Amino acid sequence: MIECFGDNPDREGLVLTPARYATAMLDLTKGYFDNPTDLVNNAIFNEDGQLVIVKDINFFSLCEHHLLPFVGKIHIGYIPNGKVLGLSKFARIAEAYSQRLQVQERLTKEVADAIEKILTPLGVAVIIEATHFCMIMRGVKKLGAVTKTAWMSGLLKNDTGAREEFYALLNH
Ligand SMILES: [Zn+2]
């Protein structure tokens, strides 16, 4: 890559760059080694409850088309069906799926599917707001453009009241 850019890979500042880059990329994609079902071990509790929202989980991911970052926030809501999950585990689930080569749409669904599988709740909603560096640094150069995606299931998809409560709490 360095040669393609027209720079000299042997100059002092660049000699170790390929190794550093490889290490950094492995670090940014370490989510492939996470199994979300293991991550939540010992953090599932038998509780009844109503709508739970975990808002503003910061994440970093890599767009699989350009290997450039996209960064933003994940908001998760669910309606328990007798089981709840320790709150910090939602951030771990978000991390496991964001630290892979991703597209925002799939990341949204994968986080929702993992919660679905782990808790079998009455409904799940995942919303992601992100800025894509492949959009702001190149091509259309839309500085500040934010992409929003949503995935909903169960009551949070089909019950208007539940969905409105979710949005009301989210925007509060
Ligand atoms: Zn991209």
C-alpha cells in the first residue's frame, strides 16, 4: 500500500508501519472471537419487568466496503419475558458485533438477534446512529451526515403503545 501511494516503505517512520497496521486491524476486529452467549454468562436473572432501555452505547466499527471506521451510538430496548440481563452486558454484545467488518444495517440486526436469542423477550428494539468515515472523508464528503438504522421485533414492532413508550423514553 505504501508503495502504491508513492512513499518509501523503508524510511524511518514507515518501517514498522505494516506490522503496527496489522496489529491495529486485528485489535479492531477482535469481535470475531467473542461468542455473545458466553459474554452474558452468569448475568441473566429471573425478573419480571417492563420496558428496559440502554441508551448511548458508544461503538466503533469498520465498514466492510472500505475498511474505514464508522462510529456512533447504539440504543437498545427490550420488554422482558421473565428474564433480564445485567446492564453492562449490552455494551459487551454491542462490542462483540461492532468489532468486525460490518455494515450498519447488519450490525443493527445482529445485536437485536443476539438479545432475542439470549433473553427470548417479548420485544426488542435496536437503533443505531452512526457517522461513516467513507462518507465524510471521501466521495460525497458529507461532513456531519448521520445514518440511522432500526430493527424491531415482537411487541416493540407490533404494539403501537409499546413502540411509542420506547421512543418517548429514548428521546427523553
Ligand atoms: Zn464504506
